[in-house]
Amino acid sequence: MVLALSNSAISFVKFRELTEKLPVMIDIIDNNEVINEFYNLIEADLLGMPKGCLVIVDPITIKLYKPGKPESSSQKKNSKAKH
């Protein structure tokens, strides 16, 4: 299972439900300030969970960053029509 979030939030209730049923790995690629702020928000909840967890902070080297092209409104309409 892969869960990717970009500029959005996930409800903690859903997150907690997921972690009770499945192993979960969260990768956050951002500056240290943002990562530490997020960790500070969830640390107490992690400590209170009955199951184990591991939190690591690793430096990374980005070899390639290529953002996708935004869909035009006509592409979005065609995509919805196919589903």
C-alpha cells in the first residue's frame, strides 16, 4: 500500500484506523523545520499507541525532481467520462 500526500492533510482518525490494521510507513520529504513540526504534533499519539513504532530522520540526496504537467480542463472531463 502506498499513501502519498501533497499539500493536503489526512484526518488523524483515519490514520489511527490504518495503523491499527496495517503496517504503515510515512515518508516526508521537506525541510527539517516542517518535519520536526509534524513530529511534535504526533509524538504524544505515537507514544500512546499500543503497538511499536520507529521514527527516523535521514538526509536525502535528490537525483531528479520532475513535476508532472497539470491536466487541462478538457483532459479532466475526458478522464471522468471514461470512469
